Amino acid sequence: MELAERMKSIGTETAFEVGARVAALERQGKKIYKFHIGQPDFPTPTNIKDAAKKALDKNKTGYTDASGTYACRKTCAEFSSKLRGVNFTPEETVVAPGAKPIIFAAAFTMLDENSEAIYPNPGFPIYESSIKVMGAKAVPLPLLEEEGFNFDVEALKEKITPKTKLLFTNTPQNPTGGVLRDDVLKAVRDLAIDHDFFVFSDEVYSCITYGKPFKSIAALEGMKERTIVLDGHSKTYAMTGWRLGYGLMPVELAKAMTTLAINIYSCPSSIMQEGGIEALVGPQDSVREMVAEFRRRRDFIVSRLNKIDGVSCNMPEGAFYAFPNVKKVLARKNWKSNQLERYLLENGVSVLSGTAFGEYGEGYLRFSYANSLEELEAGLDRVGEAFEKLKG
């Protein structure tokens, strides 16, 4: 079979590939300490599950509007308006089966072969993949460890050309746990207005921050009309398998994305939307408890990683990832990050190579701390032992 030429440009998400290898090893009876998976280890709150069950009992099982039910879009818009301090309407909201369709739809509706898009690197790999598959030029923007994984504004300026149509940003970030500073957001605002490009702001981890209140670039003057905000239910409400995300954007773009949705998946699930409404309007105690637990785990894993010889790790400000610098460990064998990833899996620990998130992730590993403290401690003991063996 000969596939379309565009398939040569499409990327993947390594977490799923590593997950398949982990599952195969576990079927063989091997114990694997799992740090690779980016999903909360908590159950979906009961009130959300009950809302979906009630929807089934009421036979709410048919098609919905392609952009989601009005009730779901209204709820997402109102929740986002309160969280971000800027008013959104149902007409500016597109609900989708997960967050990735919004990323793909933004690239599909705004990019072509004569355009360019800038994306954070290391960053969520689907940004780069969606840009390239549209035939546009993907321009990596390095995130800097010494800047808390912010990017250098001067470096961004140098990458902007008349063909720049989109800038992807992510805060809090996957894989680094970094949060974009206020001065960086304001600089991006100024550049977007001066050079007339859109910002795609991935804010899926907006409710998982530690200490500082979340800030969205969409709330800055002049930015709502040139920003696509991405959010979703997967991380905040432990609903990864429910597949429910949404985008907030100008009405004209929302209409275009809705047309695309009709062509690809018709509409998001009616049942999942009912659960999603309850997630946003119901009690938020479970979210606060989950974030508090993630904070305890964050403090533990960063402290423990920094005690391993050859490892240094920034303190993440959001999400549930640690992104330690392991360059000194790699130097012991003259390895690359993906070789260290494979070595750790052979030693019973699953992590992701920094290069799973782009070329500037070389020298790093991503650890998800969405696991119990007991598992984190035992797994990090195994990591320390494995790294010690590399000294010989």
C-alpha cells in the first residue's frame, strides 16, 4: 500500500508507544515503575459519572450540534470567563472529542504551504506534527531551563517573518511544568499585534498550578480577538478516557472549525458532554484535593531527583511533570536521551526522553508524578541505582 505523501510529515506521541511496551512487559510479569503516562491517577469524581449515567437513562444518546450542545458550550464559556477574566460566549466555543482535534483544526483552518508557525520546543509533539502535515513550515522556539522554561523574547522576534500565521504557546507546560511569566505574555501580545499573527494558547493544565494564580494571554488587551484558547476536562477532572476538550476563539474561526468537525467526526459525544457540564458546574473539592496531592508529590520528586548524582531538576510551577537535566549522566556513556529512556525501561522504570518533545529536549527526561508517593519513592530508588551502574 502506498500512503499519501503527507503521512511522511505526521508525527506521533511517544507516551503511547512507551505505554504499549510497558503493557507488554507487565504481561510478562515484570514490575514497571511508571513515570511515562500523562494522566491523573485519580478516578473521575462520582458526581460527573452520575451525570453521564443520568444522561443515558434519559436517552440523551443522539447527535448534538457539531460544535457541541448549546448547554455545554455555554457552560465552558462561563467557566472560562471566570477563570481567565475575559468574557467568552457559546458562539465563540467549540467542544470536541478531546483537545487534539482543536490543535489540528487550528492548523487546518489557518495554515497552508505558504505559511509558517512557531511552536515551543521541547513541547507537546502534536503542535509540530499538525503544522507539518498542513505543509506549513514548523519553526521551533527553544524553552530555556535557566529561565524556568520560558523562551527568550529576542529569539522569538528573530523567528517571526511575514509568513508567520500562528504561535503555539503552552502554560503550564507539558513536558517541563514551566509557566510563562507575565513579562513574556505581554511581549508576545505586543509582537502578535505588531506582526498580525494569531496565538494558539494551550491552557489544558490551567487549573493545576502551585502558588501563583493562572493567567491567560487572552485576557491581555487586544488579544482575545487574536487568540485560540485550548482547554479540556482530561487533566483537571481525571477524564482522559472521556475525550472532551474545547476551544475558545473568534466566532468566524469557530464556524470554520465547526464545518471541519462535520467533515471529520460529526459531533462530540452527547453523553460525555453531560458529564462535562457537571464537571464545571459541580463541586470543585476533588480538583483542590488532587492539586494539593500533586503538589506534595512534586515537592518529593524534585527533592529526590536532585539528590541523584548527575541530575538537576527545576521546580515545576504547574501540570504534573518534572523535567530533570540528565546531561551528566548521559556523558558517562556518551548516550542520547532516548538511549537512557530505553536503559531505564530495561531496569523497570518507564520515563520519556526529552527528545520525545523535540530536538531541544536532548539532555532531559520527563517524569510524570501522577502516581502514589510510595510508587514514586520506589521508582526513584530504582532510577538512582540504575544511574549508579553507569559509572562503571
